[in-house]
Amino acid sequence: MKPLLFFTLALSLFCLRASAQTSGLAAGETVTGTPVPIVVTAEPLEGTEAPAVALGDVTAWQGRTRLPLKEWVPLQGDKAGLELYLLIDERVDPAQTMLFDQLRRFVLNQPPSTAVGIAYMFNGEAHIARTPTADHALAADALRITSGTESAGASPFMSLSALVNGWGNGATRREVLAVTDGIDRFGDFGDMNMYVDQSVADAQRTGVLVYCLYARALGHAGHSPALIRWGQTYLGQVAEETGGEAYLMTPNTPGAIEQSLGDLQRHLAHQYLATILLPPGAGVGFQAVRFTTEVPNVDLTSAHGVYGSARVPATGE
């Protein structure tokens, strides 16, 4: 009996330790902290379909420190609610009819759990044509060909900030597809762009994922290699740091739009809501976070961090 008892106790301790490690905890450790949600996307390393990822398969990190992972909820079924805005730059060349046809088809093909909104970038503002609605035909009717009108020297990222800052509380998931060339008409080019940085901070603070689809504008910006390069660099930065994806092929590339929108749809279908616990003393404001998994053929992507206070409320607060 003694060997059996010893084996049972050892097995119990091993299971307890393994269970604690899946949540980033040492055996017997009590953790307090502020729960903060963040949307995580599972991308396949090869192919088009990512396998399912469970709570025990994921590790959350802040630098080299493991963070407790409180919840890992697949955003499917009754949890699949999504508000998705198409934010289209008014400067986009209106002759790109294939682009608008594909965007309209994309809207009409959204699942019932997705509410679609339509907005346009102009003069640093986000002009709302349709607030998010589950009536996809109604949303598609609000999607029109752009005027091609030049903004008054505004950055498209000012319009992105205006949209996410004015977005009221709604679904757990809030995401944007920004259709623009990404070129800053203020002429603020270089590695540091205050409007790009601000739009990233605003999206991270509000928990909005941003996908970017490059679309050519009228005029000199539509054929200037230098301007196009910087615009696409900024689009890539915004998408990367907010947990989205940048699609930078030119719209006249055969199949480019359909391929990009198909990839976006697959991203939306393979997302999870992770709830991490920020430890006491971590500070207030931006907290860098990343996720890893050992599940084969999966890469986990998310915003590079979250905003939130790590202060634990005192008893009675």
C-alpha cells in the first residue's frame, strides 16, 4: 500500500504543478491583479486553417515574466459577436470599381453575428455613413464609391483615431478595416509619425484591432514610389501593433482584393478572448503583452499591449 500511496501523492503534486503552470502560477501561489481582456488571433504557419487552441496550450508574457491567464474563450457560436467598421479614405481613386464591388460583397457575406458599420475618412474626421448593423444589405447600401476629394492636408490616421475614440461600448470584439493609401498629407514622413503613433495608442487603449487594405489615391501620391513606400510602412505599423494585418498589394494586382479580404475573414473566424491578470505594481497605462503556444502550425497574434491599471482595489472600494 505504501508504494501505491506514494505514487498517488506524487501524481497529485505533478498534476497540481502542471495545472498551475498552464496559468503562469507556481504551485500553491495566490495571485491578485487586474483582469484585462485582449483579443488574440490564431494564424496558421502553413495553409489556411489554424487548429483550435485551448487554455492549457497558451502562455501569456510580459517581457520574460509569465502572466496568469484567467480565461481563453473561443469567439465562436454565441460568443462570436463582432462590430466591424469599414473606414474608407475619401481620397481613394473612384475608378477602382473592382475594389468597391469586392468590399460590398465582403459586407454582404458577413455572418449574422457580425454588425457592419461604414465610415469615410475626410479632413481628419470619420464621417459615419452607417453605424454597425446586423442588416448587411443596409450596410452595403451605405457603401459608395469615393469622391476622390483631397483632404485638407490631413493624415488618414487622424480619422482612424476619431473613429475609435468615438466608438461607444458595444460588442466584445471591435475591429476596423481601414481602406487607404496611408499617406500623410501633412508631409510628416519618417520613422516617427505622431499621427500614426497616436492612432496606435488610441486603438490599443480602446481594444480595437485594425486591418489595413492599401488602396491607391488620385494624383501624385498614386504613383510616387517614395510616398507609397511610407504610406504602406505606416499601414503595416498600425496593423502590426494593434493585432491586425496589413494587405499592401496594389488593387490592380489580379485577385489581390479577393485574396486579402478572404484572409481577413479567416482571421475573424479564428479569434479568442484572453483575460490576463496584470500583477500589482505593474503600473498604469500601456502594458506590453504577448502570447505563445506549442500547438503545431499556429502563431498567436494580438495587439502589442493593453491599457489598464494594475492597482488592486482596497476592500470596500
